[in-house]
Amino acid sequence: MNRGLIFSLAILLTLAGCIGRSNHRPSPQRRPPNQTVVVRGNDPVVLKQCLGKLDRLVARYALLPDRTFGGSCDALGAVQLRDIGTPTTNLGAMTCGLANAFVNWVQNDLQDPAQEYFRSRVVKIETMGTYSCRNINGAATGRLSEHAHANAVDVSGFVLEDGRHVTVANDWTAGGDGAAFLRAVHASACRRFVTILSPDYNALHHDHLHFDMGGKSFCR
Ligand SMILES: [Zn+2]
């Protein structure tokens, strides 16, 4: 096994979400067996396959040059989404696998619940960003967040065609149609991403839904 491969495996083994995984987590929901998980990294064959899928989703995007930053942060095999059909704020570098899952979620999972609960359409998605070189929890020490690998996105709200503004911060716990809508799109996200965290996970997620493509399957 060459050193490069060992290094890649070491990175894969240390992937982690925004929040550390404790041993007392409830049983995670399992993903359907046919879900594709694109491994982060710069394997050219994997990246080409992933970009081919993105091409078919009619997403307008730019492939970004591989970048490494201080502190083991990097953005490898990452893209910049430019037009995915619904305007979306604060999208920076995203690994191709994350971008694929996100575009599928936006294009397939949002409008039916919007019709069901609001008789309207989602016309804008608000996020709190993608790439950020930081540790899990934003802690001073510990493992890097998936955000540090451009492999996570935080979704904070939705604007509907009728002007309604649904936010995780205000509506998740408020009950009613807003909460039902958010829980529906969260449930669908659990079928597309690997780790999905909501306000039900911990207080640090009170205002956003965290989606990433690293580590083990976990949805809460
Ligand atoms: Zn996050």
C-alpha cells in the first residue's frame, strides 16, 4: 500500500460531521441500499462520474481547482453551483457528491411539501454556507467538521412564492404548517445525504439543518 493511499484512507477514517458522534446516539435511520455516496477526494474517475451526474441535473456550475488550506482543510473535487433552478444563498465550494445530493433534494423534494402545506412554491432557499475551516462544534480542538472539506451545507430557511418566510429558527418548534413542511424536507434529506442534523439533534443546530456526505449514515 503506498503512502498516498494510506493517507487517503486515514482521511476517510477521520471524516466527521459538524458535531461529534457520541456512543449514546439513537439508532440512525438507514439509507436505501441503492443510494450513491460519492467519496470525497480527487480520484479523477470518481470525479468524472460525479460531474456526469451533475451535468444531467442541468445544474449550471463551475468545477473548482483542488485547493488545500492550513490546518488540513481542503476543497477537493469541488464545484461552485451557479444555477440549480431555485435561487439559493451562500453556496460556496461543495464537493461534487454533496452538490449532487443537494441539487437532487432541491429539484425533487421541496415543491410537493410546499404545495401540500402552503399551496405555494419555494422560490428561494437560504443557507448559512458550505466550506468553513473549523472543527466539529467550532471547538478549539478536536476533529475537523465536514465543512472544513467543503462537504457540508447548512440550510436555514425558505421563501415561498406567496411571500411566506419559513425558517428553521422560528418554525421547527412552532408547530403548524411551517413545522410540518420543515420536517418533510428534513425527512427527504435523510434519503439523500449521509449525516443530517436538525434542531432535534442539539441546540447548536437550532437555526439550521446540517447536511453532509461524510462519515456514517445518521439522521436526526
Ligand atoms: Zn453544518
